[in-house]
Amino acid sequence: MFPMVTGFMNYGEQTIRATRYIGQGFMITLSHANRFPVTIQYPYDKLITSERFRGRIHFEFDKCIACEVCVRVCPIDLPVVDWKLETGIRKKRLFNYSIDFGICIFCGNCVEYCPTNCLSMTEEYELATYDRHELNYNQISLGRLPIPIIEDYTIRPILNFTQIKNR
Ligand code: SF4
Ligand code: SF4
């Protein structure tokens, strides 16, 4: 008798749990039905990236002291810092600096730990090329600042859902 009662109780509990999960899923679907805009007509429309978006890295050559902290904190030792010690002035002279965005995971560690703040993350995410070697950016490519989406008159900037909600 008791095993049958326990079996019924378990079945009842499982039914209630399943109904609750279905209800939760349904509520999420309903909350999405209220969102706007649903389709971004890229590349004519572009989403305004969030404030802490981690896009392509910007580098300021004149600020770099060739300390190589960015290399040590990078999980894949990616930045290439080419320098030579100038014995006369007892300082490092930086010749080249490069980051390969074909390998970079955009974790932001190098930006976080750079002691002179010469690295920063931009909102640029359109890095597609036909040849992945072109993604190896030298100091000249890294020094270019992207046009902010809101200043690009050729496209229509779109706020994302969180930005609309916080307005
Ligand atoms: S951590 Fe900053 S200052 Fe040091 S080598 Fe890297 S980019 Fe240059
Ligand atoms: S963003 Fe991360 S992976 Fe890319 S260079 Fe910096 S530390 Fe390395």
C-alpha cells in the first residue's frame, strides 16, 4: 500500500515541477514577444555597442614603455613587443608592436594591466577578411581609431534592448 502512495506522491511532485518549468519557458517566450527592434538590417543598421564592449584593441605607440606586461598577462602570450635597450640613455626603445586578432580572444587582460594605459578596447567588431594573416595588426593599424557608430552618417544606429530599457 505504502509504495503505491509514495509513487503517486512522486508522480504528483514531478507533474507540478514540469508544469512550473513549462510556465517559466512560456513567460520567457512572452517577454521576447514584447521586444523591439527584432531585426537589424545590417549593414544599413548597426547596434550601438554596450559601454564595456571588448572590440578591436587600440594602441598608442608613444605611451608604450616596452615593459611587456601585456605579454605576460596574455593567456596566449600574444602581443609582440620588438624593442632594443639603448645603453646610452639606459632605456628601451620600441621598434614594433603587433597583435594578431586571428588568435586574440579579446579577454582584455592586456588592456587591464598595461601600466601606461596605452592599450584600450574599441567598439570595432568588423574584422572579417579573406586572409587571416591580414588580422595581424602592427602599431599603425592598432593606432587607428574606428569611427563611432553614432557618428557614421552612412548607417542607422540602433540601441540594444538594455539601452532602450535604461532610457
Ligand atoms: S603593457 Fe603597455 S606599456 Fe607595457 S609593453 Fe605592453 S603596451 Fe607597452
Ligand atoms: S585581449 Fe587577451 S588574448 Fe588578446 S592580446 Fe590582450 S590579453 Fe591577449
